[in-house]
Amino acid sequence: MTRNRFGRSAAIVLSCAVAGAGLAGCSAEEFGEAAGQAAEDIGESAGEAAEGVGEAAGGAAEELVTGTRTVTAGDHEVNVSCSGDLAGDRPTILLLHGGGDDLTTMADFQEALSADGRVCSYDRLGAGGSDQPDGPQDYGDIGTTLTAVLDHVAGDGPVVLAGHSMGGLIAARYAPDHQDRVAGLVLLDATSPTAVADLESRIPEDATGPAGELRAQTLAIYGGENPEQLVFTDGEVRSAGDIPVQVIQHGQQYLAEVPEYGQGLEEDWTKGQEDWLNVSGNSELSTAENAGHYIHVDQPEAALEAVELVASQATG
């Protein structure tokens, strides 16, 4: 089942792509029957995986989260899920969902990865089972919560951050300031570091029809009208050193469906993926030819291979 079979306007297509299904007009219903069924299947898998992990974990590593539970991050409660066991000096993998999603959309991916080591995911504030944010958030606020989560799930051990869409953007913004603990990155069709400027320059302010709707809706999302109240700000990509980084972009050109501006939007998206390579001197870009925006759902083998490669390079 794929996530690139859109049944509504081009505006919904791009709004879901840039920040994840579920934001301002990107509900599962609008994203189509296929997406709704996928979310249901993934949610069931998440529950089964968490239950199994909770039973298997027993008394191991009591100081770290096992199964699914809430942890404290400042004044908030954050929903976290962990599975698999620590494997030697292999880093813990932390999955970051896209905007408008929650950790259940990463559940099948998490279960597959947990066969080889410890893997966790969490709902950011405003998502899933976590508390609501107190107000608008910037990348620093999101990073403070992420640091607290890492303390609970990885202690002072190394981690590989694997983020989808908005989650990839957050991971890449976080890593340069936390080189002491982030040992690698996997960016799955991550939102561009210049997403706001890209859209403003690509589609003129006076555009009408689907393109005009697209521009207004997406810029509202970037301005904080999303469940996490994250205000997107553009900026140059900062270096996180020479950590291993895998950047994967979609291969199915769904953004090209936008009338008149579609091909340009695809070009901007590809440029954004290329820009993310600057986060490390040891980065690589690849294309998941059979995937839309949800690479870990549409072509999971490509996402799994990327995480395993980064984890192995970051080990030892």
C-alpha cells in the first residue's frame, strides 16, 4: 500500500508532503482511504509490538524505557515506545515521525529494526499521546524535548536519529548542537532547510486556484498552524562533523501533479535534499524509486538498509 495516491486537490498533496499527513486540512480522511487503512494497520502493529517488547524486556536496563509509556520532559508528559535490546556498542535508533503524524506511523519500521538492536520512537508535544505544547515552538523548544527523551531512552549512549519529513528537518537541525550524542542521521524525504523561501519564490502571491490554495495553506502550516505549533524558520545547513548520514528522497514525482508549478516544486524538493548533505562530511543521497513521501511505508527495504548502514558505520 502506498501513500502517494492522492484523491483531493494539489494543495492537499503538497501540504501533506511538506509536513506530514494530518496538518491543517491533511487528515487521514483527506489523504484517502489507502492512508487511513495503512494508519489502522500500523496502529495495530504498534500495539502488538509494544506488548511483546514489554513482556520480553523484563528487568533488563530498568533505568531505560521499555515498551510504551510516558516520560517527563520538563513540565510535560511525552509518549515513548522502545523495542529491541541493546547490542554491544551499536547506537540506539530513535525514530522521528513527520508532522501531523505520531509514532504509530513508524511502528512497522520500528519493529523491523528492533531485530538487530534497540529502537525507540516518541510523540512530540502536540502529537499522539503526548501533552500539548504551551504555545508556539521553535527548533530550540523541540530540541529541549528531544534531549529529555534521549535521556530516558538512551542515557548517555550514542544515538542515530532517523527522521521522516518534518522529523528529518528536526533531526538535522538538532545534530550539529549535540555532536556528543548524535552518532548518525537518516533523513527520509526530509522537509527542505529552505522550505518557506522555496514556496514563496516558486508560487507567486497572486496565484489562484489550486496553486494559490496550496501556497496559503502551506505557509500557514509553516507559520505555526500545525498540531505541534512549530514555527518553521529557514536557515543554512550547519555541520554535525563527519557522522554518517543517509539522505533518501522520493522517486515517484507526486509533486509534479500541481498544475503549472509542479515540476518546479519537484526541483526545489530535490535541491533541499542535496542541501542536507552539508550536515556532514560523510553523507550520501539516494532515491527510493518506488516510493512517494512515506518512504518507510512505500519502500521499507530502502529505509531499513539506510538505517542499518548508518548504525554499522557509527558503531565503534
